[in-house]
Amino acid sequence: MLLAIFPYKQAPKLEIPEEGTTLNLDPLRINLQWDEEGDGLKFSLDITTANGMKVGVLWVDEKRAPEPKLRLTTLDGKFVAKLPFRYGSDLLVWRAGENAPKALMATVLFDTGPFACEHRPETIVLK
């Protein structure tokens, strides 16, 4: 099992004492942020380790984990859309359209393999 962490600016400086240490990677934390943009919604996704390091790509058993997806439902659970996030881009735009519900539940779907993951679905109320 392997977790690949790719910082965007520079690699963190890790010092391992002689008696050894444990990196606190688990649980992964998924933070979904959103904002209204014109006739749609703009979503951004941050995935970090328990100690705050940003995760760019997740590898499990020498295979890249499937890309995260965003599921949108009405508050009573009716399916609205499922949209893919792409590795290398943490931005996603969804055009709601005039018949879109005014309140949505946004849930990130991400198969993190053996790594525990923390994520709370977001309730979105459109203006």
C-alpha cells in the first residue's frame, strides 16, 4: 500500500529521529468548497492527510485510485448529477440550468482503499 503526496511548491522537510517515527496520514480529510458562478456552481476539492499535507494522487497496491467524483442529490435523496474531478485539477463547474433544484446535497465519492477518510456531505442552497 502506498500513499503518494505531491506538494505543489516544494517537498516537506522530514527529519526522522534515530528511534524512528510514524507519519500521521490516516484519516484522509476531504474538504469540498463551493460558490455560485453565473448559472452554475464552482466546486473545489482539497484532500489532505491528518497532519495537513496535501494529497495530489493516491496510489493503492501500485495502482492509482479512481478519481474522486461529486454526487449531487436533492435534499430528499433524488439523483441530480454525478461529476468527475480530474487528477491535477481541483476545480469543477456544474451548470445548474433553469430547472435545477434550489437546495442540493453534495457528496464526494472517493475510493481511498485501506485509508480511512473523513468527509461530510455539504448542503447547498442556491440564491
